[in-house]
Amino acid sequence: MPAKRSPRSRKKKPSLSNQVTNALKVLARPEVVGLTLIVISVFTLLSLFTDSRGSLTGFWIDVWRTWTGVGVWGVPLITGSVGLWMVIRAIEKMPDLPWQRPVGIFLLFVAYITGVTLASPSSLRGDLARAGELGGQLGLWLADGLEAGLSVWGGWVIIVVLAAAGLVLLTGRVIVDFLLDSWDIAADLMDGARAQRQDRAIDLQPEFPLASGELPWWKRMLERVPKPSLPRADDEPKIQLPPAAVRARSLPQAPAPAAPDPAQPAADTRPRPPLTKPSEEGTLTPRVVGGVQSWTLPRIDDMLSDWDRYIDSYEKIRERGKMIEKTLELFGVPARFKEVNIGPTVTQYLIEPGYIERTVRGETKKTKVKVAKIAGLSNDLALALAAPSVRIEAPVPGTNYVGVEVPNGESNVVGLKELMESDEFAAIQRKAKLPIALGEDVKGKPVVTDLARMPHALIAGATGSGKSACINSIISCLLLSHTPETLRLLMVDPKMVELTNYNGVPHLLSPVVTEVDKASGVLYWAVKEMERRYQLLNKANTRDLERYNEYLRKRNEPILPFIVIIIDEMADLMMTAAEEVEKHVCRLAQMARAVGIHLLIATQRPSVDVITGLIKANFPTRVAFAVSSQTDSRVILDVPGAERLLGRGDMLFMPPDSSKLERLQGTYLNDDEINRIVRYWKGIRSLESYTPPALPDVTETLATDYVPEPPRKSTPTVWEDDDDDDNALPATEPMVQPLFEQIEVMKTVDSRDDLFDAAVEVVQAAGRGSVTLLQRRLRIGYTRASRLVEQLEDAGILGPDQGGSQGRVVYLEDPKSAAPSPAEPPKSSPPIKPRIIGDDDDTPKIWM
């Protein structure tokens, strides 16, 4: 049986009162009111110019002439202007008119009709006003009241005050500004400098007023500071000019001096003292050893170069802002363009979400536009603006706006020089241990931070995105701020082309490591150095490296420098020795901050097998350049966004103390600037007369005058603690153990299992050796027992497995004498008479 159709719901007819309300709402719309006022102004103006009036227009003119007199000529002008503005506002979606403008017009109108009436003789004033002359009845009433209460001169004072107040409210400028401009014009005419004034007016009066704060009128009058003549309405978009662009326009750029040439005589290549004063903490101050200055920081002007800046025209910025408004309106998202932040690469348009009007049961309700609707229109905005990509920040932190970031017509290069000479870098340099400059944000402000507070950074980005330029800028910033006494570097560069230029810099603990198999050894050495430093801090009863260095300074001993480990390509290391690299990196990231060891890891493949969850959890500071997919962005930042970056230094920065991303344009250094810095430090090294020791051992403090040299063969030293005196610190004389040989020694000593000695006793007591025997006697698992058998074989206690039913060869000598030294491999030891033991039988089989 077919289902019955549900009866259609009948639409309820709106009541008469609702119909009247809706009709009134339509009539009260701004465009309807504006057209009505325009029509009234036209009829009023025509009636004033012609004598043929109808009954309605005649009555209209007689009323206004009786009450306002000559002010009737201002009625069509005021009503027509207001009506025209209301129509344009409804069509162009212009902001509301501030209340100061209508009030200013009203005060000027009142001052006019009152002044005209007060200027006439008192005997004729009444008859002329009643005849529709002067200021009419309203002007007569105001003029008689002022004259009776304040006399004629008092009335004129009130009229002048009303006119001045109306002019200020209408134009938004103070009267003092008009006086100052008049004085300036007179002075320019007298001095014949009108052209200079025009140039100054162009600089001070852009089409869009700047968003910088303005001084009070009394302070401008005292300090003679001119104010831009164009007023700014409250709802007019504000433009933030980047500070670097203002400096570029105001200061002439001089070419960078040539770098010192080490090939010249020593008297010419001696470095000059730095521009900045030594810090009070003594961290960056060159120390004096034996009355001779050891190290001197290079001058920034000699090392770095200036770069030009370009800014899009104000017309183009305004057109883009209006286009964003129209595009959002087409998709049913009303919004208003409020402010602009001009950055080196992108321009951020701040949009204020509007309200959507909905009629529910005859009642109109306003609902705020959801931020998610604006964020979902990024591709549509990019299509409308013809931009390669548009990123939306919703909302902008600290504001009630949504940021739409649109690429500039031409990108600007952010040089390291202007950042290191900025006030922000000078402020952080006074209190930071490892200050670095990352770039400029979307407002054009320098972004500087302290590497010691990060304390480790993870950098990821595709090829050509600016990752290597970021690493070079960080290294150069450290080399320009620290001497080898306070900072040492360890660099791993499997690509062999990015970091090898820094070979020979005295800050390096070893030459740049380019072999992947040695990279895990470098990390292993860093872990041991971390453990050694913790032992030193424990003996000195200090908590971190800064307090320990203060302890050493009081004892007049060389300080421990910071160590920054830089790995340019993490993916190559994880492909060769993933387990060891991950273990060492995680240990360093978890514990090395307090002892002054910091990590900078970069990769161009941010996948989960390279940046594992354990590694990412220990790196709170992350930098993402342009990546190929949203998945890669989530791996490095945990959120999408990096796939919309433009490349060539455009990056997202996640600071350690906040989860909010900051969009920056990274700093850039060309090869000439890097080579100047490297040649400077190489030149200083060639000038100093040092006897260079070998690479440092983990059991000694790094010497102040340490200069690295290629490893040389020497007697290996064993890692062991000094138990003679618990309070004594290690000696400061450098050992002769090279870095990579020392790593092999430590691996040989520390890689044995804790049950190794017990396993030796079990094998020699039983006269046989096997995995199952060690499992039963030592009560351990198969994996650990197999590892012990391998270690016994490496130590020469057990022979190799011969396969089949034949057992292993057991050497009966003392394991201490049979154990090979690290310098001699086990295969070179003389053979010992063996006996063949069965595998698991209780009765061994002896072969003669």
C-alpha cells in the first residue's frame, strides 16, 4: 500500500503590522534616504534661483528663510552632500561617517548665521531678521542672547570659538597646525625654499596616512614638528611602513669596505677593535692573556654589505585591499579592510569580519562572520588577486582582525647587516648568550632571538627554499659575536658543499665532517663531553655553564666555551645509522642545554622516518621553509601552512615559548660576505704565534689558545675518572688524543656489557661456551646472551663458531692478558693452544 503523502505546510501570512514594519525598513535604507535628500536639495536649489514656486515649494522656502535667513542657501548644499555620501556609501560599502563631521558642519552653520546677525546694527536687526534677511529668527535669538549676556565683544568671542571648533571637527586638524603651516609658507617664501617644502610635503603626506603615533598639538607647537595635512578617518585603513624601508629612504647607503687581505704584511692585516663596547658580563669581550690581546671581534661594516629596498605603490595596496573586500562579499562574507602591514616579501591586509543579517520570523538578527569561513577562501582570494598563493592568519594574535598575507610584486632581500645594527639586536645582545638574527616579520620588524634559550632548533625545507642561507646566516652571526674562547663549532655536512667553506676557522673543534660514518662518532663524542661537563659542574657545585664559568674566572682559569653542533642533512645520517643517531641526538637535546651544548639540525626531507616523534619532542624551536605537501608541514610544525610559502627565504618560525607561528623573511648572505668572515678569522689565526695542540680529549678543559689541526697518531687515552681528589678539577693541559681515534677508544671501553666479567668466569669454569649456557647460568635472555658471546669472541676468550656439531674454541689464559689493546686488533695476537669443547653436552669432547 503506498505511503500517504504528508500534507504540505501552509505558509503563514504575515500580519499587517509586520508588513508595515518591513516597508518602513526598506524606506529607511541608506540609499533610499540618500536619494530622497538629493531630490529635496535639487528642488530647494531650483526654488531659490527661480521666482515661480508652487504652494509646497514656496512654503518650504518661506520656512527656511524665516528661521535661517541667508542660511537658506546652505540647506541644499548640506542636504545634497549628505544624500550623495549615503548613496555612495551604500554602493561602495564605505565605513560609517564619524560623528565629528556632522557636528562640525552644524557648529559652522550656527556660527555663520549668528555672526551675520550680530554684525548688523541692533536697531535694524529685528526688522531685517523677521523679513528673512541676516540669520533669520534663529540668528536673531542667538545674537540678542549673546549681546545681552556677554556684550558684543563677548558674543564675537563665542562665535569665533564655535567656528574654530567646527573647523577642527570637520577637518580633524588643530588650529595650531594651520598657523604652523602658514608660518612655514611665509618662511619658505622669504628664504626662497619652496621646492624644499614641496619635497618635504611629499615625504610627510602619502596618500595613505601612516599608522605611527602623532605628537600632541602643544608638543608639536613647542618642538616645531609639522603634521601631515591629510586627515585620517577612524575607519580609514592604516599602513605600517617597515622600519628598514624608512631607514633605507632616509639614510644614504655607502658601499661596504673591502675585506682585509691576509696576504698583506702583518702591520696592515692587524684587526681593528670592534665598534661596540665590551659587554659587562665579559662573555663577548676579548680576554687578555699575558698582557697580549688574544682575539678581536670583526667589524660589521667591514664584513657585511647593504641591500636596496623596494615598496609597492600605495595605489596598488589600496586596490588589493578593496579587491579582498569585494571577493569576500561575493562569497557572502562581509568584511572591512582596516590596516596594512608591509613586509619584505608579503603584505598583510588586516580584515575585520562583519555581520550577516538574517530575518527569522519577521525579526532581523545579526550574526558575526565565522573566522573559518574566511580561512577557507584562501584559494579564491589568490585567484581574484592573481597571486601565486595567499596565506590567511586567523586571527592575528593580539587583535580582532584576520590577516590576509599577499606576496609583494617584488621581494626584498633582508641583509644580516641591517639586522645586527638594529636596536632589537643591540637590546638582546646585552643579555643573550648566543644572539642570532633570523629575519624580518610581516611588519618589517627584525626578529632576533637567543640560541641558548631555544635551546635546539630543527630546520626543514625543500631544495631552494632558503634553508642553507638560514644556516649560513646563523653561523655568520655567531662568528661575528663570539671569539673561539667563548664558542666552538662542530659541523656535519654530508653534501660536502654547504659548510666546507668554514674549514680553517679557529672556532671549529675539527674540520667539517663530510663522511657519514664519522658523523655518529661526532655525536657520540658530544654525549661524552656533555657527561664530562656535568661531572665538572657537580664537583664545582654549580647548576649551569654560566655559573661554572664564573667559578673558573674567580680562580683565574680558562672558561668552558659553548659548543654548537650543526648538521646540514639529517636524512643521510638516519639512512646509515638511524638507531645510534637518534639515541645520541635525543640525549643531547634532553640534557645538553645546561652545559652549553646546542644542536642545529636541518633536513630537506621532513618525513616521519627522518624526524621521528622522539626527536621532534625534544626540539621546541622549529623553522619551516617551503615544503612540497601539507603532510611535510604537519611533520615539522604539527600544523599546515608551510606548503603555501613562497620559497627563497620565506619561512614559518615557531618560537620555544609559544605555539603561534610567525612568518619571517630569512636573512641572506652572499658568498662574498661569508668569505670575508672566514678570511678574517683565518688571518687572525695566521698572525698569532701558537703551538697548536691536537683535538681536545673529553677529559680535559678546552684551552683558551686552542687552534685545531688535522688528527695525528698518538697513544690512545682511556676515559676514566680521577678518583684521587673528588674536589679537584681536571687539568687544563690539552691531551694529544685526536677526536676520531678517541671516539674509537671510548666505544671499545664502554661498549662491553656489565655481565662481561661474569660471562668470562662462567665460560672458563665450565670449559665450554654457548648462548644457552650463559642463559642458564646468568639468567638472561637470548639477545643479551648472544651479545655476550660476540663480545667474548671479540675479546679473544671464545673462538669463532665452526658450525655443525663442533663447539667453540675456548682460550684458557687470563682474559685480562688475552684482551687486546685498542691500538692492536685481536687478530694480531699469537695463537694459543686450544681445546675443542662440545656445544651443550655435560661431558666435553676433546680433540687432540
